[in-house]
Amino acid sequence: MKRSFNRTQIAAFRLARHHLVDQSQAALIPICQNICGFQAQLMSAAEMAIWARAHHLTREDIHSALWKRRLLVKTSCMRQTLHLIPAADFAIYINALKKSRLEALMRIMSKFGITQRDVDALNQLIMDALSDGPKTQRQLGEQIKPAVGNNLRTWMETAWGIQTFRAALVEGSICYGPNHGKGATFVRVDHWLPKQKDVTEQKAKQILLRRYLRAYGPATVHDFAKWAGFPMKEARAVWTSLDEELVEIMVEDKKTFILREDQDELGNSHLKGKIVRLLPNFDSYLLGHADRDHLVSTQYYKRVYRNQGWISPVILLNGRVIGTWSNKRRPNMLSLEIEPFETFSKNTHIQIEEEATSLANFLGTSWEISFSK
């Protein structure tokens, strides 16, 4: 007989796995590894996502890990979006995601008459151009454009700028380097990161699935496919390969799966009091599942998951969204505006203000807060 679990247990399990219960213990790199990276198309949001899980860390700690110690790396991975991932795991993410991403990219580039041979030549030009150090997208484009053929030149002039370098990013030849002024740079991975351990595509996919389920389980293969950006056929193949490690459970009459080794911990999970957290735009906790009714009520869904893939900053109570928030930065002042979905209790108000105090300390500023009615 399948074991059955309720949503309170599920929320307690996921909050703990996402380091949203105790915010003062874990180190930066284990947190990043445990939640499968921080989405980072907005670097400020990625920094606040780290703060949300580790109030003891500073922005300097993050910048040092990313640009000085190089323990974190910024690159494109799940869902073709920028992430911060542990540098030691770089090959795992690249090898797990590379095949389907390259196939999707080549389908688009082939419409411009571009072949795999053309792409290989382009990537070599990029690598050669980066041999003497980091370059911005503009600098790199200006250097390689005169050396490419007509089809690639048309592609570079037509496609969105980053697409010129997408194949090299997907293949793991380059990643993002430190900013040059306000512009991001690219660097050669073999110049920037330590030598990576060899990992096969299949093993990398299995590692990725295990880590996904540890952080986001219980889940379905459809959830995994949406989270990773895999076609369903590819997601099912890796899912099936771990059949013996998975166990089917029931979550309020819905069939779902978890790692067999996590079943007892899930059964023993419970919330101790009310846990209120401020999560930033695109927080990883909000991105793990195709069906999100466990996170937000239908009538408020569009206030969280907005048009063009934009995800609002949210207020989380015991793992469920109870409102959104926004902030404006002025010299020496952080202004927070809280938009509740329903009336907050006095205790919830107090916990939000405690979170606001911590966030302002993290950003090195004073703060003020207002609550919309």
C-alpha cells in the first residue's frame, strides 16, 4: 500500500531542504548544491535568494565565492536561464543538459543555413578571442564577426546578442566572468575553473534528478522536465533509469514520487511554529513544479507568476505564498511595500519586519516598510 502524506508534511520537508527553516547555519556552497543553484538573470535577486537562506552571509561573501575564490560559477543551465551553481558541479550540469539544448539551438540556427561545422568554427573563434582574458559580449562580437562566414554573420546580426555565444555556453567551453563596468564578461572555463571531473551524460542526468528530488520532492516526471527544461522523452528516460531508487507516494490523492531514502524523513517532517520568509524574484523555491497550487491560490496566481516569465518577490508563510512585496532603493534607504493577499496577523507583521531588518542589514542600508490594504 502506498504511503500518504499531507501538504503540511510536504511543506516542512521542502522548506528544510531549501534552507528556509534555519537561516544561520549552512555554508554558501552546500546551500547552492542542495537547492540545485540560484536563478541569476537578476544578480540582485540571486544575492537576496542566498540571504533568504543564510542571514549570516554578506554580499562580499557571495562576490568572493563567485569572482575571487571561484567556488561558484555563473552560467546558463536549467530552462536556458542564468544560474549560480557550485564550480565543482559545473560538469554535472553541463553534461546533463547539453544534448537537448544543443539540438534545440541547432534547429534554430539551421534555418539560417548554419551547420554543426559552422558552430564548431564559431566556438573556436570565441575560445581564441578569450585566450588573453575576459571580454564583454560587445568586445567579443566585434572581434569575431569579421572572421565568420555569411550565414553566421547574418545570424549574429539577426539573433538576440547572447545567442551568438549560446553554443559555447551550452557546451561548457565558456562561462560568465566578472563585470566590466556595467557589462558582463565571458571567460574560458579552462582558464577560469579548476579541472573538472569526468562525468558521462547518463550519470550527470541521474545526479541531477537525485538532487532535484532531494530539494523539490515529492514530484512527478512532468515536474522534473519543466524544471530542467528537458523534452518529456528525455526526462522519462532518466526517470526510468532510477526506478529502483524512487518510491511512489500519495499526496492528497495525487500520485507523486520521492527518493526512497527520503521517505522516512518526509514522514517525520513537521513545522515548528509559523515560518515567514521574504523570497526575491525568481526564487528557486517557486520554480520546482509544473503544478503550483501547493504554493499559491488560483485567484492570486497571476500576481506571482506574471507575463513573460516574470516571477514576483513573495511573502511565504509555512511554505505557501500569502502576498507579494517590492522594494525601492534610495541613498541609505530601502523602502519595502508589502501587498498581502489577505489580512495578516500581528505575529506575521512582526516576522515580516524582522525579515526586513535582516535584509536591510544585508544590503547595508536603513529601511522603511508599508503595508498595502
